[in-house]
Amino acid sequence: ILEVTDNIGQTLSIEVEISEPDEIAWDIVELIDAICYGEATGSVEISVEGGTSPYTVQWDPNTDDQTGFLAVELNAGTYFATITDDNGCTLAIAVEIGEEDPLTPLTILGPTQVDEGTETNYEVEDIEGWSYEWFVAGGEITAGQGTSAITVSWTSPGDGSVGVIAENPSGCETISSTGITI
């Protein structure tokens, strides 16, 4: 209640209700973890309510100072943002982006000492859904490229190698190689 008295003693009473907006609140609309270990493929989208719209969102410097409700190209880690409403009220938030564990290099099975002109077989664990791309130095692949096992014809004496790039269904890769004496 507000009472005002003038200089001749007249009093006026007014009932005044002062309201304030609801507190700023936020929620995650979509959170995508980084697809592969060490890659910046994560993202987060938030929604905001309460306070007084419009809102601004300022993400921390680890996001390259992105602004807005969506932050993209994020590595695994914790990211902070400040939400500010039209009245200048702020709310600090934190979001955690995860990632897959690093892939372990596969063990290449096969001889490491071979004779020039011979063919030998090499293989890695055959994991369902994975693809395999082999590479060889000192010889040539005669069978099996694209599978978990290959046959190599050794053509050049000296030091050689056999290796494989294995890719899981998410598109994450691991590279394995071993030295060969020809």
C-alpha cells in the first residue's frame, strides 16, 4: 500500500502490486556427443523460457565464442554459456559433450619375415560392420582388399610393411601397421 499526503493533510492510499517475471529457465533440445575420439563433431541446442524475452546466449571461448541457442563443432568436454534476458538478468549454464572411447589399433597377424616372390596371408579381427583398407610397401595385394584378411605377393627385397585402416560404423578409424623383412 502506498500512501501519499499533500500539504493540506489530504491522504490518498493506493494498493500497488509489483510483479516480476519468472526466473530464467533452460532445457536441452538436442545434445549430440562427438562421434569419434578427438573430433569436433558434437553439438548442443537449448531452449529458454522465463525472464523477459528476447534472450541472448553467449557460449564460452572454447566454442570460438559462438552465440545463440545452438553451439556446433564441439569436442568432448564441458561448455559454459551465459543466458541474458531483455532486462539484463543472467543465468550461467554448463553442458557436457561426450565422445566414443579411442579405437584400439588392431593386431595384424602374419609373418614378418618373408622371401621375395612368395605370397603370404595377413589378417586382423573381423568385426561386424567394419570396413578395411589395406596398404603394402614392398609387395602388392593379390586378394582380399576391403576385407579383414589379405594375400600379399612380395616383390621387392629389403624393408617392407603391411598395414590396414579399419573404420567402424560411426566412421571412426584406427590405423595399424607392421614392418616386414623381405
